Amino acid sequence: MTNNYPVLTKVGIVFIDAFITIISYILAIYFRNFFGFSDTVDWHMYLNMLLIILVVWRGLTEYQEAYAGKAYAHPRFLKGFKSLREDVLIVFRTVFFGCSLVYLLSIFMLYITGYYIQEGGVPKSLIFFFGLINIILLSSEKLLLHKLTDYLKKSVKDVKKILIIGTGDMAKHFIESIRKYSSRDIIILGLISEEENGFEKEKFGLKVLNNIRKFKEVLHSVYIDELIIALPAKHMGNIEKVIATCDKEGVPVRLVSPFFKNLISKSRAEVTYGFANIMFLPVERNDLEMLIKRMIDIIISIAGMIILAPFLLAIVVMIKYDSPGPVFYRWKILGLNKRPLTSYKFRTMVIDADLIKEQLMSKNEMTGAAFKIENDPRITRIGKWLRKYSLDELPQLWSVFKGDISLVGPRPPLQSEVEQYKGWHRRKLSVKPGITCLWQVSGRNAINDFDEWMKLDLKYIDEWSLWLDFKILIKTFFVVFKGTGK
């Protein structure tokens, strides 16, 4: 089957997006000067900011899977990639979040080099003009590409021919899905029975061409673009020869199996020590995404410790004046994969708080492993104020800087709490804990059911994105400002 239409692959789209982003940046510089903004910025700084923008934009589009499976102007794959609305939303999220991140990164870099102090900082007008122009140009590009794809789809007929191995429920559900979503793009030439001897001549309105023993003969008698294996787990042992034959003869194979269920999004194929294998992960994370998350942790923790230094010193004095005992509470917690860690908080309780806790267990208002009571008698006068505005958490910025915890993540558990966890609770230990999370911004004082708390932590793990982290940080600011902590 020959293709007589152009195909714009992922590499091409990435190149076009980068080119448009560079043009947007150049236009932003022009309009900034045109409207009379004072320009104390030299070209060296302009170039550095452009490099930061290109790296950040590439990372943000990648974690949003902006180019996943895309081939613009290719009718066959039109249903395989995002809609125009989704593409435009990605553009808006990338520009909005990206401009904020670029601003922070630029301040950090300029502060280190001394340029920030000498010249007055990062030009906000440049970032504003760039963001506005970039949204307009990138959105226009997506609109044109989708219009081009729609035009070519109407003018070109391209149908994928497939053959399915399987005549059971798995094959039935797969066929129903094809008929529902891709009836015009895919033709099913027939089925091959998993039974090695007898077989029905027709199933699900399709002809059964032969059984699995005669697969090679069928493969040589028909032309197909792809073989689909839709077999239950008990027949998986029979497909090795089928896959080997297809590999030898250059036929793509797609494996559909109930064995994977909803795990497939958290699995990856690898070759380890010379052996092919599939690894199932409790949490799927992209290395680039995690690098960006770590960079944000480092930048904000450093900036926070520097900017808040005088305020932190004042809190130290107040704690020492209020009650006897150390300023900091050494918090023995479990981190990623149950690694023991020591974090620090400002002390908000009397010295022997842990001993008194045993006497107060009967008054615990939380169900499950956590402990919480109204008007806890162990809390000091200054401790109540610190907790009200979550200021006791500030020393944890040091733990964030070290990499023990993150700004956003499930609350770090105590060893004694983990010993009381149910099996499904323990999945929260598969990610790095954090200072704030969904629990903190979802009415933490109103949640007395420990299971509900854990569900929020697992919801964060399953739905994690840099965008979600950003929203939680913004919500945390307002929650702290309201002073709803206890």
C-alpha cells in the first residue's frame, strides 16, 4: 500500500513549534522596544532567556504528551492524536505555566551571576509580550495543521487491513470497539481460531479463516497491515511462534490481553541483562518531568530560606521565649520506598509531647493510623499560632533542598503509622513525600476518616502532573493565608 500524501511526524512538529517560539521571542523584543519600555537588557541575557524558554517549552509539551502518536496530515492516524481543542489547551497551559517557570529560573540564574542586582532583574514586559504572541502563533499553527489534516482526509482514502487471532470474549470486545470508533479506517479481513483443531466458520459476523496451527498459511494468502492477538491468558503460551513468524516476515503485531488490564499505562518493555521483559510500575513517571519537579523544589526552597531568613529568626526567638526546650522538632519519618529520614519542624508542643500522646489516645478523633484531637493540650501558646498558619512547616524547606522530600507530595508518615497501614495505604510510599498535597488544600481539618485522607494521597499519585503541583502550591498559599490550620 503506497502513501501519496505528505506526513508531518513528531520531529517535524517539534521543529515547527520551536521555530514559532523563537519567532515569538523575537517579535516580543521588537514590540517591547516599540512601545517604549526601557531596555537595559543586553543580547547576552536575551540569548540566555531564549535557551531557557526552549528547554522549558520542550519539557512542558513532552510531559503533556503533546506529540504522542502524532502524524499530522496522515488520515489513518487522525483519531489517534489529540483534538484541536486539546492542542490549544496544551498551548495555553504550556505558555502560562512556562512563563512563570522561566521567570523564576531567570531570577535564580541572574541572582547567582549578580546581573539581577546590577540591572534590576528580569524584564516582566518581555515575558508578557512573549507569552501573548506565543499563544496566538502556536494556536494558529495548530488550527492550520488540523485544517490541513481534515482536507487531506477528505481527499485520500487510506484503510488499514487487519487480521485477528482469537474468537473469544477478548476478540469480541476488541471488534466491537473497532466498529464503534474506527469502522471507516479499519477493515477486519477475518479471524483465526485459537483452537488447534476444529473451529467455527463464522464468529461475530466475520469469517474464521483457519486455526492457529495454520496461521502461516493464512498469512501468506492475505495482505494485512497489522496482526491483532486477542487471546485470554491461558492461550498466551501459543503465540511465541506467531510473533516470531510475523517478526521474520515484517508484519506488525499488536497484543491485546486482559492480563494487563489497567496496568498497561504503568508498564514498559525493556531488555535487561540480555532478556526481554515487561516491567510493571506502581507509579509511572517521566525522567524529564521529575527533573523539572526537582528544579522547582531547589529554586523555591533556596529562595524561601533566603527571603524568609529574618522571619525564621524571629520565630526562633519566640519559641525560646515561650517555653523551655529545643527550637526544632526532629521528625522521624519514612520517605520514598520506606527509607527512614529525619526532617525538622519548629517545635509547637511541650518537651514530653510523645509521652503524653499515649495518655490521649482514647480521645483520638481520627479513624485509622493518624492522631488528632481538638484543643490538644500538648501544644504551646506560640505553637497554636505557628500551626494556624502552617509556619511550623517552614524548616522542611531544608529537607526539600536536600531532596529528602518535595514541596508537593503525600504527607510523610511516621514509622508507627505505617505499621497500622492497610495494604492499599502503602502505595503512598512509592513516591517522595511532600510538605503539601491534596489533603492540605481539601479541608484537612474537616477530614477525620484516615481512609479518606489516603484516598486523596492516592488520587494525587494517580493524577500527578506538574500542572497539578502548580495548582496545589497556589491553593496552599491561600489556605495558609486564611489560617485554617490546627
